[in-house]
Amino acid sequence: MSWHDPGGPGGGSGRGSVVTDAQVVHVGGTRPYDVVIGSGITVPATRRLLGGTRLVALVHPQCLHAAARDVAAALGEGPGAPRVELLAVPDGEPGKDLAVAARLWDQLSRLRLGRDDAVVGFGGGATTDLAGFVAAAWLRGVRVVHLPTSLLGMVDAAIGGKTAVNLPAGKNLVGAFHPPAGVVCDLDRLASLPPEERSSGLAEVAKCGFVADPALLGMLDRPEEQLAGLVARAVAVKARVVSADPRESGPREILNYGHTLGHAIERVEGFRWRHGAAISVGMVYAAGLSHRLLGLPEPDLKRHAAVLGALGLPVSYRPDAWPALLAAMRSDKKARAGSLRLVLLRRLADPVVLPVDEADLAAGYADVCS
Ligand SMILES: NC(=O)c1ccc[n+]([C@@H]2O[C@H](COP(=O)([O-])OP(=O)(O)OC[C@H]3O[C@@H](n4cnc5c(N)ncnc54)[C@H](O)[C@@H]3O)[C@@H](O)[C@H]2O)c1
């Protein structure tokens, strides 16, 4: 599949290039869009999505400033190209803050960013969540294009239209559903990603393998060689699920595989663990419960620790932490009243959501500590 750069928004810049070998995954719903995956595609694919835009606010974390500046310069080059303004924000979770969002709205006001203009989110999942939220609320919603630079951002955060900032009371408590106009996953960006961030993203890829596409699990034997295929297949899993449930009213729940215990570990660790590390333990836990309660076959159970362990992810946790973990699971915003509901597997790629009582939850945890 090739994506042709029309040569700047007005066309005819003479710089028209072709995005070769890019893969495109379509996301359905009320405002459908494409996710483009490939190498060296940032500028041509983003230009195509910004066609006709006069002004672009490119939101990025300070630590990715040099890369963001290069993208802004290239996007703003040539006749008919938009004016691209760089807006720096704090890196990671500190950026997902109402005060940061308010500062961005103030900057958009000074720039006079209008309804036909666009916001671009350039960074990890924290930055695209923030940029998406700011775009969702500005003038009651302007176009946002996501350029995720982390693996987790590419396969998860930038897709599905969920945007949010954090409150002292909890993560992602204020947000909006605001699908992007498109997502550009340029695999070249991943070259500078720290190893622990790469593993964190690979945990989400493995999750897609367990709940929907077991072929991914084999490909994870050599992730570096298979990066394009891994990203495209994992994106396809997320796209399929969110297309069927754009506002998270049910089926999307399967994407929470491993997340109930994972979120609890993140809280108990004071968010010092990477998300992928926490859900890795969570998936081993969910697989153990699936084996106990639903007869998940032993080889599939063992495959969890084997695949995740080989990626350098943790597969067990502290025995003494159970009371704190249970309390955290109970207070998770996704927990329904009464017993906890977990995503479990009957077999690989056959997920179900099931209430699990406290005795089973504890017995399952004993397996994860041993
Ligand atoms: N909206 C959703 O549906 C959704 C889904 C999953 C996660 N999320 C959110 O995504 C966030 C987690 O995403 P994340 O792991 O990408 O976090 P992140 O944005 O904090 O990025 C992780 C770190 O990697 C750095 N980084 C990113 N790209 C880089 C690159 N190319 N080179 C070097 N360093 C780079 C970042 O600067 C940051 O320090 C959380 O806030 C989570 O709530 C949202």
C-alpha cells in the first residue's frame, strides 16, 4: 500500500513523495480514520491528513523537542503548507494535567487556532492523550492527528479516540471521546526509545496476541526483526475491537486483559513501574485464573510466562502485597459494584468477562507469587 504525498496541502510543491511499504489499518465508528504504519512516513502521511489546514499546533514533550522541531519544519515547508507552531509540555504523566491543558488552550487562543485548523500530538501515550483532550475541548472539538513516538502509543494509546488528563483523585478521570483524523506510526521513531519503554509496549502487543491474534506470540520471538508486522497486527486488533465499541460500552472490555491486577500493581508501586511491566504480571495472573476457572489449557497458561519473561517483563509479584492489591482492585474505576469482573480466557483468542469471587482471586494470586 502506498500513500502519496500530494506535494503540500495545496499540491504542486514539487516535493511530492511516495510513502512506500506503509501499511494502513482502518478504524471504523462514527468518525472513521486510518492508522498508517511504516518507516520514514511522518511528513508525507501527516501532510495528507492535514490537507487544507492553515495552522497546526504541534504538542510535544520538551525531551522530544529536536525531533518535533524537524517535523514542524518539514511540514511547514513549501507553497500552501500550514504554519506549524511548536507547543512544549512536560514529559509523561506530569503533562496530563489540567493546568497544562489550560496553558495549551491559552496558547491556542493567542495563535487564533480556528475550527479548520489542527492539533498534532507528537510523543508517547501521555502526550497524545493530552493533545487529544485539548483538541476535544477547544472550540468544542478541532481536528487532532496523532504521531505516536512510543511503541505503547502506536499500538494502544493513540488509537480508539479516548483522551484524558489526570486528577489528584486518579488517572484519566477527566477526558472525552475524540477520535483523531488519523494516526501516523513512523517506526523510525522507535530507534531512540529506551529499552524499558520498548518492553512496556511489547507487553500490550503480547496482550493482543493472547486475547485475539495468537500469531503475534510467535512473532514476539524476534521482535526487532518483526517490528512492522507486530505493530500492524496489534493495531489491527485494537482497531477491530474499538470499531465495534467506539464508546467503551462493552466489547472493548477484552482489551483490559491483565489490567485489573496490573492497575493495582501500578498504584501499589506509586506508578514507578512501567504500565507494560504491571500488566505483564496481571496477564500471568489472569491466565492462572483462566486455567483454574475455565480450563485454559496448560500449554497456553505456560506460554504467558514464557513469552512475557523472554521479553524481559516481570511475571510474578510480592506475596505480602495481596491485601493492598485487592483494595486497589476494588477501588479501580472500572470495577463494577459487588464482585470483581475480570477478562479471562477459555483458550487463546477466546476471551470472556467473568465475575470472580474473593477466594478465587486470592488463590490465583498465590500462583503468581510462587
Ligand atoms: N487513550 C488510550 O486509549 C490509552 C491507552 C493506553 C495508555 N494510555 C495512556 O498512555 C500513557 C502511557 O503511554 P507511554 O508509555 O507512551 O507513556 P509516555 O508518554 O509517558 O512515554 C514514555 C516515555 O517514553 C518517552 N518517549 C516516547 N517516545 C520516545 C522516543 N521516540 N524516543 C525516546 N523517548 C521517547 C517519553 O518522553 C516518556 O518519557 C499513559 O498516560 C496512559 O494512561 C492511553
